[in-house]
Amino acid sequence: MIIDLLLPPPVSAVESFSDPDGVVLFPEEEELIAKSVDKRRKEFTTGRHCARTALGALGFPPAPVLPGPKREPIWPEGVVGSITHCTGYRAAAVGRTADVWSIGLDAEPNEPTPEGVLDAIAVPGELARMPELRASGDKVAWDRLLFSAKETVYKAWFPLARMWLGFEDAEVTINPDDGTFTARILIEPPVVDGVALDGFTGRWVARDGFVVTAIAVPAR
């Protein structure tokens, strides 16, 4: 699996490259997508299927995975996690809070972002490093990878900070050689459980037509 390359053993992760038949949502979940188009229904349904499978591996019984006020998944007590989906790929990762403080996960097609997106999401330091990244190899859509890493940073950040983090509020440095990236928070970091949320370290992979990024913050 792609996702196994990115997350440590305490994390339970499940991915799918298709939408399996016969997946049934809980009534509370079904209500959320009752009027959704087929594409949204499939990605939501398979994403929840991945989440429940991952939770089952940790010993949790099937239950609804509902969204919070910022559309973040609400997990059972004692669990953190993340869900992602793009065309052709869905995945979820969960872990017990005894092992993991926060998880962020994002997947994107390994192809360039539309015109104007890079300028909209990147801070000056990221733009300055982009030519070097592109010179290191043409098998990775580096602008799309940057976008994915920033999405992952937000997903790891929000459950801890409970506050918005814009694209311009974090600077990501991608290491093209070892599949890692770091993120430096550019706003005044909140302090959570005595720890300043001033940065994250994650991993990335480009494989099978996708770029996938993940952060797993060890338990404090």
C-alpha cells in the first residue's frame, strides 16, 4: 500500500483505489449526502468505509464518522485520525491518543496544479525553492506536492489548535531526496498541553499516479 510507506506502526491506515459495492452508510451519514452528486457520494462512502475498517483494526466497533464544524471527522474518544480522497484514491488513518497526538493525511493526482494555484498557496520561500525541486526530477508534480503537504499540515494542526490556518500561515520545505518535509508555522503558535504548535514534520511519496503526504505527531 502507498499509505504504509508514510505512517508509523501505531497508526492503522486503509486505502482504496476503487469504490467497493455494498458499502452501507449509517443513517446519520446518509442524511449528510442525501442530495449529493454521485461523485461526492462515492468518495464520502468509500472514505467512511476506509475509516471504519481502520478503526476496526484498533478494536472499535462500526459507528458513524460525522463531520465537525470545520468538516473535520469526529472520531471516537481516545482516537485521532484523518481522511482523504481524490479521483481514483481514498484513504483513512487513525491512531489511539496514547500513541499519536495528531494525524494529517492528503492525496492528490500527481499532475501540475491549475494555472494560478501555486501563486495563491505558496509563500515567497516556497516559490524560491520550486525551481530547485523541479530540477531534481520531473516524475513529481512538485507544486501539487506542496499543495498536498499544506493540506496535511492543516489537517494535523486543526484538531490541536482548533483555529484556522491559511496557506499563507505555514512554510513547507520539501526534501526531494528522502521523502520528508517540514512545516514552519508563520503565525503566533498556540500552546497546547504545554507545547507550542510551531511546526510539523511529515513524509511524502509519489507513486501510482498520486502524491500522498502524511503527518503523525507522536503522543506527548
